[in-house]
Amino acid sequence: MGKIKVKTPLVELDGDEMTRIIWKEIKDRFIYPYLDITLEYYDLGVEYRDKTDDQVTVDSANAIKKHGVGVKCATITPNADRVKEYNLKQEWKSPNGTIRAILDGTVFRKPIIIKNIPAAVNSWKKPIAIGRHAYGDIYRDVEIAVDGPGKVELVYTDASGKEKQRLLVNDFKAPGVALAMHNLDESIKSFAKACFTYAISEKISIWFATKDTISKKYHARFRDIFDNMAKEQEAAMKAAGITYSYYLIDDAVAQIMKNEGGQLWAMMNYDGDVMSDMVASGFGSLGLMTSVLVSPDGKYEYEAAHGTVTRHYRKYQKGETTSTNSVASIFAWTGALAKRGELDGTPELVNFAVKLEEAIIETIEGGEMTKDLLSLSTAANKKELDTFQFMEAVQKRLDAKLK
């Protein structure tokens, strides 16, 4: 077959360590041989980010705003040890955080379902996507330790300097602690819009959960904004065949444990942080978890949900054999290609992405997999493949599908 023409450039964001090695292999095996594609390339490896004073990260985000779809390799967010290791100028911010801020996006994570890697929760049959509001709450709180008797108050002074409200938090009789946290209507609205945009695109129903029975202003504001967004999106949801439901967070947790899945579960910052890890481990592995950043105006950036696999990279540098799971990284590419094909009106590109995903799943269900999946799989005959053998096995199945 001839190469499939990709009409619009795809923004490519390269990364670090073992995932960077895998990234090149993915392009050489699954992209260049099959697609006539223009990749607008940005090197987000930590050394080049340092060289450009992180301007390359900003440029890559703006490129996604321009072209609509990007695909990103896992990257290092440097700490003090990494600064020393790579001789960096400073501890640069998370590139994911920078891109998320520029796109005003929300991250959605969804597991990849494989028959012979069963979920830990017996009722889970379909992927549960997690949408987490990644702004404010305790992640931007202000805390104090109270060392003795006294009052802690919450005070609001308007821009003119006039005190508008003063509320007693607690009249302490002994030492204790207190905190204040905040959120912004615009941030919540962007989060809600991104959730509905994603759910309508994926044709999956939305659950939203807070604790507005207790927090009658803070949590209630989230619910009001989501309820209003649901009314605005009523026609689009109906066309997509999906629904919107509100739950108290504790009820949502109870319901999710006996639900078959197949929905987007949207949550506030802390709840989403906790429950995304629960869902990931419940479905088997972070190596089988997709991640997509969606902006309110429908821009998409796909990536794997895991990190740069440093331990395997150290082995690779020594010339040792590695068995690194490339599934989530390949699915980042298939997600981006399918979205590019959808937006461009090229069903043959969407079909290629689907067939590549099928080839991956069938390879694992056929018993061929990387080491991390061996203990999770219920396959009768399992064979451990190294990093590159696994991708070779996937390519053979893909070629058979494309004949």
C-alpha cells in the first residue's frame, strides 16, 4: 500500500532518557514507513530546554495552539540532582505544567483494556477516564501553625482597600493548624468546558463529583458551573448520545467500584490526584495508561502517562538488554494521529491508528509482552520480549492487518 497522506502538520515534542530511545524507534517503525507526514519538531529534552532557557517549551505549546494536535514524549522535570547530572542552569519547571498553562488545558487519563490483563475490580469492563482540575485547592493553599490561644480569621478586602467580609475560622484555645485555599471561576469554567469537549469527542458520559452538601460555597461553585455547562452543551451531548450526572464524591467512589466503567469521571484537584492513581493501579499498570491534554477550544496534546524510565535508560547506556513497555508511548501517537485524521477528514488515517492499536493489543493477548506485564497477564503461554523485540512483533501484526 502507498503511504497515507497527513494533511496538516503534527506537532512533535521529543523527550528524555529511555522514552526518547523508544520515541525514535516508534517513528522509524510505525510512522515513516506508512505515513506521508510533516512533523513540526520540538526538542523538549532537558538539555535543549536548558540551552533555550525553556523557550522551546513555550514554542511547542504555541505550535499546538496553531495546528491543533501534538504528541509528546515523556520528559524530565529536573530537581537538584538532575541539575548537577546535566549541568543545568536551574531547576526548570515541569514542561507539562507550562504547556497546560499556555493551552489552559485539562489532562484526561484512560486505561488501555487488554483481555488477559484483568482489572483488579471485577466489575470494570470498560475504560474509566479521569479528568482532574489541576489548579488551586490545597495545591496552592496558605497554611499556618498556631502555637497557642488566639483567633484565625478569613478576611476579604476588595481592590479599593475596603474590607468586605471577615469570618472566624476558629478561636483556638491551644496549638493547632489552619489553612486557606482558593479557586477561580474562569479556571473552573475552562475545566468544565474541557471535560465536555473531551466527553463529546470520545462519546462517553460525564460524572462530576464534589462535596457540596458540606462545602456550600466552595464545592457548590464547582457544581453550579458544571450544571450550567451541561445545559449549554445539552444539544451536543444528545447528538453524541451521552449524559451528564452529578454525584457526591463519596457516593461516586461507592458507585464506581460496582460500575462497568466507560465514563469520564471529572473531579476537583485533590480527588482527581488520588483517584487517578487508584484507577491506574486498578486496571493494571501505568504502562497501559493513555493521557491527553485538552484545551477548552479543542486543542489536543497526547502523551504517555508514565515518566522517562530512568532505571532502564541506565541499563541501555551500559549496553544491557532492556524490556521497556512502549505501549503508552505508541498509543500517544495513535491518539494524535486519529485526532488529526478526524479533524482533517481523512478516515484512512483514523483507520491506520485503529489498526496499530489493535496490533498492540493482539500482540499482548497473544502472549508476547514486555517484562512488566508478565506477572499481570493471565495468558496461558507468555513470552518476555525486550524493548525492541516487542515493537518488532507489533509491526509484524500491523503489516498483516494492512495487506
